[in-house]
Amino acid sequence: YGTYATLARAAAAFGRAGATALAISPTHALFPGDPGRFSPYAPSSRLFHNVMLADPSLVGMPFPDEPAPDLIDWRTSHDVRLNHLRLSFANASSEVRAKVAAYVAETRPNVSDHALFDAINLHFGGQGWPAWPAELRDPASPAVQRFAAEHADDVAFFTYLQWLADQGLAHAQECARDHMAIGLVADLAVGTDRGGSHGWSAPQDLLTGVTIGAPPDPLGPDGQNWGISALDPFALARTGFAPFINTIRTALRHAGGLRIDHAIGLDHLWIVPDGGTAVDGAYLTMPGDILKNIVAIEAHRAGAIVIAEDLGTVPPGLRDDLSRRGMLGMHVLPFERDEEGDFVSPAQWDADAVAMTGTHDTPTVAGWWKGRDLDWRAKISGRAASLESRTDERKSLAQAIGIATVAPEPAPLDQVLAAVSNAPAALAIYPLEDLLGLEEQPNLPGTVDEHPNWRRRMPAATDQLLADVTVAARTQMLTAKRPG
């Protein structure tokens, strides 16, 4: 799988193809001690980076070639990479070590505390601090201090990895800005795993006794419990909102934009009591005006755009609040329907939102048109797929974008992408899967192991994919329709 160096090369390739920005998944710190936790939306901390994407070629030791099956084997790849990264640390020059020391001295919050968490977590199997020996669950305990002294090399290793990851992201944004007006658009997950680094080093920052999710609605009668925690609004008020400010600054440090996942959470969060289900939840009011003001201020300081995911059950006034602060909402094709459920033409969408054919949670255009998502749901449920409703939906979409075809194959991919490009939006975003015409989506919401979430590998390097004759004609068409 890729590294921040891969991201840099991809950004350059997209820029040469005419792109203005490259939106990426979250790069928050995960759990180096547990390669099974690879979802980017359940991080250990949003204040630090995913070190398993670090690029050791920056210190002259690139990763050796790895097997590249269609699905990523995170555990095997993780072990191989961690061993190579340890080798790069052992061979780091005095100049590199001095740069790491300077990074530690200037980085806030304290990166050494996070590195200590990773060292302990790796030592005890990666399950998170609630599974550690009791004497290590308090970061101020003498036992933790003894561990830090006895495993100083491990702590220094994970500190080095944070520096290496930060350098890789910085380089990726530099490459992006060499070819694009905006560059990277980072992604901010809505919360963190309570058993992670933030929950250990600053538990007072997070909600306890509850997790967050989404309430029951017509599309999800059982609601959703995401199993993660979020910043406590009362703790934020006591600390002058420092944890939130630091989170936004970290996300924007090496980016020209920021997408806020579940931006509804800025106003209120659906909290679920531990041991309960989403149906047992309730809304927790958040200091929305202050949080949105902080995002706007920090984005202005960074010269960055903000995209707020305003999908789902949206509180009254949220979209006006976002627009007033210069933040863009999201118009995502599968969700843009009228009260009867028919598709609305992209030409009629609002101008204060980005236009999108899909997200990582929706079927690809080609997959939706064919009914691939319905096939997956049928496979998981054990019931036969019903394609009749999709036939009616294809007719509705065809009418909305002004085409005649409604046959399940081939998908009218170019016509759909062109229609979305006609939306009166400042920015249009297309998943790479849609540029390539792929049928499988990266993530199927509501599944864990039933679908290979976050494991699908692209069929070739980005520059090779974009050089394909059909794909190149597609990107040229989109660039011509939305120049600059």
C-alpha cells in the first residue's frame, strides 16, 4: 500500500491532468501495535499522524518492493514495514536525529507522550490502554515513567516515525501545490477511539460512558453506533477550546483544505450509553457557534478551504451557518432527490456546496448503475437482490441528466460526470473509482468483515491510470468544463 511519497506522486499526476485539489482520507494516528485497526475514521488520536504511511526514502532507505494483491493484507504488510522502519531509525544520521529533536521541541501537543503510548501499546499487544496492566493506565504513574526509561529506544523510534510522517505530508503538499491551486484537502474524522493515545494522555478531553453515532432514520431504522468518543463540550469550555484548536491546526498543517466528517456534530452529537444501542441514544448539544468560528479562523490563518459534510439529519440553520462562514457544504449525487425520491438535476444544486458523484461510503457510479451495491447487500443478508427499484432509479437519474439510456450496462459514466460538472459549485470532486469506471466501492457502511472495507488496491500507479486513453479523455473533458 502507499506512503506519503505515493501521495506526493499522485498529487503531481492529478495536477498535470488538470485537477485543482486532491481530497484524501484522514491521516490521523492509528494503532501501530494493532494492524487490524486500519479504518481511518477510528483513530488513536487526531493530533498526530498515521506513521505506517511514513516514507523512509526521505532518509535514503525506501521500502523494498512488496506483493500487490487486489486486496491489501494490512497485518502482513504492517509487520514488514515496521521492521524496515526500525532499520531506518537504527541507521539514522546525526543530522536526522537533530531534526527529530527540533521537531519535538517545536511540536505541540507533546509528541513524546504520543510516542510513549505507541511504545507501550505495541509492547502489550495493541488493544489500547484499558487492556494494559492497571499501573500503566495513568500516564503520570511511576510505572509509566519506569517503562519510558527502560524502553527509551522504542519511544525514540515512534517519535522519529512521527517526524518522518510529518515530513512526508509536508512534501506531499509541496508537490501538490507545485501543480494545483489548492493541493491536498485533508479529512477530519468526527472522533477518536477512547482506548487510544488521546484517551490515555488526556482522558479529561473526551466524553466518557458514551460513544457517538447517528439516530434512527428512514434509511437506517436501527441507527448507528460508531464505537468512538468525541471531545467533551464542558471540557472544551474549561480549556478555552484548546483540544479542538490543536486538532484543526494539526489537520491544516500540511493541507490547502479540510473536509469535516459529520459536520452536524459541530452543533450536536448523537450519544449512545455504553452497553446500549443507537436506539437508546440522545442528542448532546455542542457549542456549535464557537466551534464553527474556530474552524473559520484557523482556515483563514492557513489560507485553506473548508468542506463540511452536511449529510443526513441536518439541524435547522446549519447550512446557513456554514455558508456565512465561507464553508462549503456537500452535494452528493445519490442523495440529491426531491420529496418524491426523484433525482434533481445537478444544474439545480446550490452554489455553496461542492458537487460530488459519490464518497467513500456510496456506490461508485458504475457500480450503482449496475446494482453492484444491491448484490453486496443481498450476499450479506442471504436474500436475493431486487433490481426492480434500481431500474426506476436509473430512469430518474437519466431524466435528471438528460440522457435516454437506462440499460444496466454499460453505465453512462461520462454523461454522469459531465452532468455533475455542470453544477453551479466552486469545486467538483470525483472519486478516483469514478474517473476509472470501477464498480467496487472502498467502504460499505454497516459492515465490518462482511465486505473488504479499506482494503481495495487501485489496479496500477496513479500516473499510469491517468495515462489510459479513456481516462485521459475523461479528465480532459472535466478540465475543459471546469477550467482552473
